Amino acid sequence: MSETPPNTLQCRVEGQDDAPVLVLGPSLGTTWHMWDRQVPELARQWRVVRFDLPGHGGAPAHPFGSVAELGDRVLATLDELGVGRFGYAGSSIGGAVGLDLALRAPHRLASLALVATSPRFGTPDEYHRRGVIVRANGLEPMARSAPEWWFTPGFAAAQPAIVEWAVQMVRTTDPGCYVAACEALAVFDVREALGRVGVPALVVVGEEDQVTGPAEARTLVAGIPDARLAVVPGASHLTPVEQPAAVTELLVGHFAGAAHDPQSVPQAPAMPPVSAPVVSAPPAGAPDPTTPGTEGGGERPDAYERGLALRREILGDAHADRAPADGLDRDFQSLVTRYAFGEVWSRETLDRRTRSAVTLGVLIAGGHHDALAEHTRAALRSGLTPDELGEIVLQTAVYCGLPAADSALSVVRRVIREDTTPQA
């Protein structure tokens, strides 16, 4: 297989060249083989394009920074194949890509199926922590826990060969690409945009899915104007593998009425850049960042919103969302958000790893152990390893004194143990 360029994806095409195109997107930790049981029937009517996530299934390890960037790579891959309009079915993160395409490239998308998908996957902290665990321990903890999250207990007991196949898919995934996908899911949230999905959508969920279950599926159906729900009994998160016949029947029925154009790519307005900012209203009581002269007129217009998003990303939801005790605390938290995060942490001269290392050193020197614990977690999210954190503490012992470093070491060690120990 030839090397896949960084802006495209490893893909497999099956079916007649002149048939309408149906794209299948995989779940995190799986490969295009998760759709093996659906393809024979689907390829009778459609030209089926399956893709692998970067670093999955032997695909080149070119990590992506967001679900939108992954969506761009899907479109670039289809452009190379000469595909214009297409139907799309995706599972989990593959479904997130489908939502992104429906919102940013509606002229390309004819119909949509969302399997085991959510408009927001858990909380950012959950996926940041998953990335920390993989950085510290590799993918073995994720591989061992996959059967529990992907399959019902009865299926796992009856199909040990499939369970082992699933475990091996995770084990052979590139850790850096897996972590990047976790970080992309941590910030994915299209709940407020569902009303703009303008294509027919089928939402499929396993009745026993504990990752993106029926509640998340109903949120999708309630928000998307033209959507219907299909709950599959006896299935968990990897529904196409556990109940292949039911999923195949649902997909065939849904896409049968979709109008596809398999010919050349239509000329349409260019998609907005992935990094285009999203402007939203500030929280109650916060200064309006769009008002000229706000807070003396000297700060950049979007400092509060940028700072709030960055504070949430660095320190987690619990820190960013904590309720102020009174007006004084509210003003103080607004200052921290705008100045520390919106103005300083957002500067590009130093990368986030370096800023985390500097911050830890200063907190150790000042003996600020509560903040040290918060920023140790932030440093792990930023990609610093436990060994590197140990080196930072060792460096501070030389310049801040042994007692300060010794006290800090107990805090850092505790946080590393809590954040890198896989959950049972």
C-alpha cells in the first residue's frame, strides 16, 4: 500500500464505480474492519468507501487536532477519488465526523447515519484523563477495558474470538494518534448547532450502550430537524459488530431514498478554516468582549472568551465552572480568566508544555500546593510525562531548597498516581 499523504486518509473502496457513494467512519480504537459484516450487502447498491483513523489499522500516524480537521481529511480523500455528494454513516468519533460534515459541508452530504454517537462525548476532563493514562501507561489499559465498554457481557462470553480481535485493534493503534483523538473529542461539542443539520439523519444506538447511550441518541433526535431513532436490543457501543444484521437493515433502508451524485465534485463555497473562532455570548456578569473600550480598551476583543475556553482546556471543567461565592470572587475569577489565560497563557511564543513547566517551578518556590496540584494535572494534559515532572521537582530542589521540593514532591506524586492509574 502506498504512503498516504498527511491531509488524506487510508481508505478502502468496494462496489461498482458508477454507484452512489456511501462513506463509513470507524470508532476510536477500531479499524475499517468494524464494518465488515455490513459491506457485502451495502456494496450491492453503493460504492462503499471505508477509512481508517490516523495511526489505526496500520495507517500512517499523522495525528489530527480536531474533529473538524479529521472531517477535512475525509473530504480531501473523497476529492482524490472524484466523489462529489455522498451518504455518510459513522460510529462514535466517526459519527462526530458526520455531524461536522453536515454542519460545514452540507452541499456534499446527501444523508447521514449516526451510530453510537453523541453531540458531546462525556466531559472534557474524561477524555483529557484518558490521554494522560495512555501517555503514562501506553494503550494496554484501554485495550483491556475495551470489551467491557464495547460489548454486552453475554456477547463477550459467547464470542471470545471477536473480543480478542477487538483488543488487538486497540493494542496496535499508535498511542500518539489515540491521544490526539481523545483531545479532539474533549473539545467536540455541537449541541447548540444541531438545528442546522439539514440532511435526513438516522440515529442508531445499542440499548445497553453505556458510552453513548439512548439518552445521548434522543438528544440528537430532538435537536436535528429531520431525524429518527432506532434502538437496537442486545447491543452495546460497537453495535455494527454485535448486531450486524440489524444495523445493515437499518442502513439499507435509510440510504435507499438518498439522492447521490457520484460524479465530479460540485463547485461550492470553500469551507471555513478549521481554526476559525466561534463567537458566543459571554457569561452573565462578564464584560462583553465585542464592546469597544471594554475594560479600558487595551485588551484584545475576545480575551475573556478565549481565556475561558483555555482555562477550561488547561485546568478542566470543575475549575472553570466553579460558582463564585460572591461579587468579589466573581470579579477576581473574571480577572484570572481574562488576564492569566486570555492574555498570557494564550501567547504563542512559548508552547503549553513550557508554560506548564515554568508554572510548576514558580508554584513550588512559593509553596502553593493547592495550585500545584491543579497545574500538575494540567501539565499531564499538556503532554508532560511523570518522569519529566520528577525532573522539574529535582531542578527546584537546587534553586528553591530541599524542604520546598520535598513537600512539592508528595503533591506531584499523589496527582500522578490519581491521574495515571487506569480506572477499574
